[in-house]
Amino acid sequence: MTALSLSLALFLLANLLAALLLVVRGPTSADRLLAALLFGTTGTTVLLLLARGHGPLVDVALVFALLAAITGAAFAQRAWRRKSGANEHEHH
């Protein structure tokens, strides 16, 4: 691993610590979701930086990326249902 890769990985891990604070203190669930998506994309990037020469880490990074995408889609579906459910209750 080069010094540049290591320094980038450490910088991204520092960003993850900042996102962890947002998850804990986030004022809305959307803020918490964005922090969770940041975990997925940044975790994927860190693993890909560390994977130079270690093949199985690439597979783990792909799983993180897929989980982040599924999390975003599930949150959007939940928010959509909640919004449409509130509209139905207003009409009755």
C-alpha cells in the first residue's frame, strides 16, 4: 500500500467518524439516512483502497455498495408510503 492510499483511507475514516456523530445527533431521519449512505460509499472506497493486492476485500466492498443502495431504496419507499398514507387520511 502506498503512502497516498493510506493517507486517503485515514482521511475517509475521519469522515466516517464525523458521519457517526450525524447519525447519533441527526435532527431528522433523512439526515440519518444520508449518514448511513455515506457509511456505505465511504466504506466501499476505503475497502477498495485497502484491496490493492487483497482480492477478497473487493468482494466485501461490493457487498457494502449493494447494501447502501438497498438501504436508500428502502428508506425512499418507506417515506413514500408514509407521505401517501398521510394524504389518504387527510381526505377522509
